Amino acid sequence: MKPRNLAILLTTGLAFTATACGSGTGSDAGGDTTITVACQPAKTAPKLRKAWTDDVATFEKAHPGVKVKSTDQQPCFDPKTFAAKLAGGQMETVFVVPVTNYADVIAKKQAKDITSSVGLVKNYKDIKQDVRDMVAENGKVYGIPNVSYTVGLVYNRALFTKAGLDPDSPPRTWDEVRAAAKKIADLGDGYVGYGEYGGGNTGGWHFAQALFSRGGEMVQGGKPAFNSPEGKAVLQTLHDMRWEDHSTGSKVLIGWESLMQQMAAGKTGMMLGAPDVVSDVIQKFQGKPEDYGITGIPDGKASLTGGEAYMINPKASAAQTKAALQWIDFEFNTPGKGRFDFARGKANGEAVGVPNNDYMGDSATGKALAEQRKANAALPVANYEPYVTGAAGIAPRLEPAKAQELYAVLDVAMSAVLTRESADVDQLLADAESKANSILARS
Amino acid sequence: METLTLEPLEQRLAPRRGRPPSKRRRATRRNLTSYGFLCAALFCFAMFAWWPIIKEVLLSFQQTNLVDKPSWVGLENFRTVMDDPAFGQAWRNTLVFTLLALVCGYVVPFAVAIVLNELRHARAYLRFVVYLPVMLPPIVSVLLFRWFYDPGPGLFNQALDSVGLPGLSWLDSTSTALISLVIVSTWMNLGSGVLIYLAALQNIPGDLYEAAELDGAGILKRIRHVTIPQTRLILMLMLMLQLVATMQVFIEPYMLTGGGPENATVTVVYLMYQYAFVYGGNYGAGSALGLMLMIVLLAVAAVQLRLTREEK
């Protein structure tokens, strides 16, 4: 090609590139309604992906005129790209949002008001009221809850046995956790009784979990409330476990997956975590299924709630919104169909049996789901019974306002007690309170 | 003086129709290809460098959710980040990191380049070995160091243990975390610096060293009076590039320490990331921090340019 032609081609190509902006919200062109849906399983999970593709085909057959395009970005929701995708017209018609981001997405009007259409999800009213309320504001509904759970205590049953502890009677209080952790750490070099995070905002996040379990509060009346006897107990216990009992290991962990990896390696006794941690330890990090169990959070005064909801792109048309809610109904909310086809899930090697979703509670749909999950369990469900019975009566707590900024502040206190023997708990909490005051004052 | 420009042969031999094209039109036609390439390059710069910079400046005075129209908030974003308890610490850490990274990342590659330049055997092999870390993706290098620094089975503590020394906490202590990041950064970037310095060293005429040797100069004097003056321009350029790069340190604290322990490794760019992507998408505050950093870097560059000119 001649240099001149090449130059013209380059310039023209770039101009076209800049102007070519696809729309992620689908379209209503030609009489068909096209919607894009997030969370298609990755190519690395061919069986799950095929199951999804089959579901799409079944749904399209049942809803003539609706076309479903799937996206497989992993993770489904990424706060780093969320706003940019929405602004760039690349956001799917149906996208998932974790509970930590509900308030932010709703406040920023990044989800559509679907109050008048929620009836399209047939079992909507069977979803627990408090879970539904999390995605509602001023009487308007902005999402369909998809998952809900509270944090518990994940533990390694094999290590419990090895340390002379009874795996069927896991710790119920923080004192019992400390005693059990010491016994496990005493097994020898490399054994960690109780694993904990110390940075990357996960430290502050786990501080909040432990605080709620002891009956403390993060924020009350717009002011920080963690500089309390409960807050001091959280840090002091951790400090003593680290420096007196040597039961927390010497490595400071950051990032959500780091502790699960350590847990799956088989030398860590306990960690705070929701049931999905059990699934990940077993499936993602290859832990032995029979080794892991979960129980309610120690002390059990309250527990941080987790979960996710599906929301609709605010730019979606009425027809797309209708099709989107029909998809949510079919794929995520119908016993025996879509993700609740437990028999298919078991055949595909999914971690069926972990009680990782209690969003329907004791409603008729909730009971049907629990029965079907148990009937098709691929994992030792008895290992999760302490959680099912223990977590049921524990009050759920939502994350506080400005959660991530507060977690960053509390990371400092958590990392201090885990890395410095001379750490002064009172001083650390006073410093964190002063910093939190300015953060909350800004909001 | 006017230069004579010859047209291509076929153009000169071709029959002329109508009025001959003007001088300007001929020049335009002749340069059309260059303009085409220039336009493409300018377009890329405008799209991917200048526009984002302008957008960042605008965003630092706005509040936006990237969906609705942004609203102007004056200096509110700057107040937000300056009130942040980690703000002062982030700047202190960034400056200390930059200083340490300059001491290590500037002097060490130069010294290694001088040694490599003096070697007579295995030069190509050693250059390859020194350059190898640059070929690793940064994320791989950082993960490698995560294992090196592990307080239990990590390479460094195992090495210390094998010679009877106690292990260090490396990333898990406020006193060693930042210097641990500097070591990672120096290791990752050593190869590029060495190659550039080597190229500069090889351009120094050998007779200068011979003359210095005849005058009785030892190795240190030869470095001081021949090597450094002869590579001064490259040294200044590298100083500038190092300053700009190290002040933007992000990947090391993000991957290795999460800013901890006790904020000991929070840097300005790490804090910027926290605002934009962790603290609920506060792009305005993140941009305000970015603008502050840009102004500091521009000031540093201006001072350095001035000093360089004065030296000339």
C-alpha cells in the first residue's frame, strides 16, 4: 500500500473507531426486543456455560420476539468499571449489584425504577421483606434480590479433630474461638488457628463483622460508634491471639481471596465468612469438601448481611424492562428452573448443598428451594447444619454509610494489632474515631 | 537561501494541462502523506492523552455519576481529599518512596551498567540476565516478590535463616514495608535503566579513558571526570523519567500491602484509586488528587529543566 493511502486509511479508521459506540442496552428494532444480560458463566466453566446457553434458548422459545444476548465479564459486577460502562452505553439491560453497592447505585440513579413491574417476577412477594427493603427507597423498587445471607464462622473440621476439638460442636463465643484457635496453632509450625485480614479494606470489613457479632455498632446517629467496649474487645482479642497465643499466623493478609486460599491449603482452622466462602474454598481453591463446615457467627448478637440483586439499566425501554424482568423470573426465581435446577447443577459439579442463599426465608418458595437443594446435595449438608440453625435467629445488619472509607480507616487499627505487639487498642480506636468523624461529617 | 526541489520524473514528463498548480498547492500535495500520518498521530494524542487530561481537570471541579449531567462544586473535591486522614501520609510515603527509589533505582543501574561495560567476557549473557525482569509482566514480578517476602516459607527469610540471621517482617511491619516496595520497584526497572546507561557509556570515546589513564587517573577518577560528564545528558533525562515514574507508584502497594500496615504504604495514586473505584466512585475527588500530583510533577520538571539550562 502506498504511504499516502495508508495515512488516509489510518485517519479514517481512527475517526470511525471514535464514533462507533455500541449500545449495551439492546434494542427494540424490527419488532423484536433484544436484551443483554450479565453473568453468563465463563468459557473456563463449559458445563455451567452450556447450562446457561440452554436456559437462554428455553427462555427465547417461551417468549417469542425476545432475544437475549449474554455477557461473560467476570466478576459480573465490578465497581471499577460499573459507572464507565453505564456512561459509555455498554451496561447490560440486566446487571447484578452486590449489597455493598445498593445504596450507592440507587442514590446515583444508576438503576431503573421497576415498582410497577415487579409483578412479572411471580415469586417476588415470597422474597423476605427485609431483603426486598434493601433495594427499595421511598416506596420505589430498584431491584430484585437474588442472594441473601449473613456472615458466620467457617471452620476446618479435620483440623478440629486433629486438635482434639469436636467438629460437631463448633465455637459459639469469641472466647471459645480463641481457645480453639490456640489448640489448632499448637499443632505445630504453619498451623493458624484463626485467620484474619489486615489490609486492603478487608481488615476494616472484618472488624465490622466481629463488632456486630458482639452487639456493637459502626455508626449511630451519623456518628462513629465503634469506639466502644465491643470495638475494644474485637481488637484486644485479636491482639492477644496474635501476640500471646500466636494463633493468628504472622502474615498480614489483604484481598478477599487470600484468606480463602490459606483456608483451602488445610492449615487454617477458622475464619469469618458467609456460606459462599465454603463454596469457594471447595470449588475454586480445591479444598476437600468433607473438611469444611460453617456455623453461626460467634456471640451472635447480630451479623453483617451480604447478597446481591439484579437491577435494570435506567436507559432500558418499557419492552426491554418487561423482557428483563421475565428473564430474572425465569432464570433466577423459579424452583426447578435456571439456577435452581439443582439436579442439573449436581450433575455439572456445582457445590449444591451449601446454604448460601436465604433470600426467600420460610415462604412457600423458600421451603421448596430448601427441600430441592437438600434432595440434590452434592456436599455434606450436615456440615452446614450448625449455620442453618445458628444463623436463623441472628439479626442481619447492613453496612454503614461510607462503609469503604470507614473500612480503610479501621484497616489501620486491624493491621496495627496484627503487626505491632505494642499496639495501644484505646489509642487506635480513638484515632480511628477522629478520622471517621471527619469522613461522616463530609457525608 | 532557496533550495531546489525536483518533481518526480513522470510528473515532469507528463503533458501539462491548464494553468500550472501554484507553489503552495504543489507543496501541499507533496506533503499530503505527512499530513495524513500527522493527523492520525495527533488524533491519537488528542483522544487518549490530551482529552483525558482536560477531562480530569474538569472533573476535579465537578461531582458526577457519569450518567447525569455533572454539577460544578468548586473546590469541594480538593477540600474532601485534603481533609482525608490519609492525605498527608500518602504524600509523605510518596516522597519517601521517590527518594528511596531514586537512590536505589538511579544509582544501582548506573553502577551495574559501568560494571557491565568494563566486562570483557559473557557481556551479552549478563545483559540478557539483567534485562530479564523487564520482560516479565509487572504483575508477575510483584506476585513473585509476594512469595519472596512471605514471613514463613518466603525466599528472603529462608535465606536469612540459612546464615543464622532472624527473619524480617518485610511487608508486615511499618518500618520495612515501604523499603520492601522500593526493592521490588528497583528490581523490576533495573534492566531498562542499565540498557540505556550502557548505550550512553558505549558512546564515550575510548581515547578519553586512555588519556585519563595516562594522567594517572584511577577507576573512581575516570568515572568522576570522564564517565559522568560524558553521560550527563542521559543522567539528567533518566532522573526526570525516574521522578515522574516513581511518584506515580501504584501497582506495588496495590498488590502487596493494600496501603498497610497502618497506612505505611498508602501513596497518592493508591489513594486516588481508592476514591475513584473503592469509595463509591468519587471521580471528582480522585481527579482532584490527580490534578495535584500533575501540578507537582510539572513543577519538578520545570525546576529540573531550568537547572539543566543553567548548567549549559
